[in-house]
Amino acid sequence: MLTAMEKPVLLTKDGLTKLEKELDELRTVRRSEVAERIKYAKDFGDITENAEYEDAKNEQGMLEGRILVLENMVRNAVIIEEGAEGGEVSVGSAVDVKDEFGTQSFTIVGPAEVDVAQGRISMESPVGKALLGHQVGDSVEVQSPGGMRKLKIVKVH
């Protein structure tokens, strides 16, 4: 059985690039900034009652935790191909759907790349799950907080 640290992380090529850039930024820039903050806080003397030192050490812990998560994600990355034009909805597909409120566009991505504001929804979300495997012209039903929603696929690209 795979542990959480060995589980494949589905990413688009762009998603992997973004994670690698963030990881590089954290390792090269942020680590040295936090180390500098800790050094500066130590110069205030007694570190047992030094709020600045405690804050800097907490930030260092969170930073190192994020670095470990990103390293794991990059190490276990599985690149998903972008969806084929007009084909079946799959992870990596951009999909235009229409409902009673109008047309919306989504890109189906792995959980690590979700950005709802950019229309990037998880393959594990209710809408993502409903769309997977369907084609242009198909209608799917999705349970939403406001009730059942019917979405018609108008374009897959």
C-alpha cells in the first residue's frame, strides 16, 4: 500500500513548472530571509522572552514544512496530458459547459493544481467527477449546495 508520501501527484506541465519555481524560491530566497530574521532576533539578547525570535522560528518551521511538501509533490509528479480537442473530457481538459445561468469554462486538474478563481477545478470535485469521460453534447447532473444542476458540455479543448 502506498503511503501519502509515495502517492502519485497528477499535474499538468504548467502545474509542475509552478511547483518547481515555488520550491526554488523557498529554498533560495525565503530560507535566507528567515535565517536573517532569526539572526537579527537573536541580537536582541535573551531569546526566552523574545517574540520576534519565536515568530521567526515559527515561520522557519512552516517554511521547511512547505518545502518538504513541495519536494514530495515534485518527486511523485505524474504529468497529465492536456485534453484532446473535441474529445472526451479527461484530466487536463478544458471544458465549456452551459446551464440555466450561462456558459462557464473549467479546466480539470489534479487536486494539487486547483485554483477556482482561474477555473481550475479538481477531478475529485463534484463537477470534475461528473464531467470526466463525457463528450460534447452530453449533459451531466451535479449536486450543488443550491440543489441539482444540469450542465451541458458545449466544447472540450
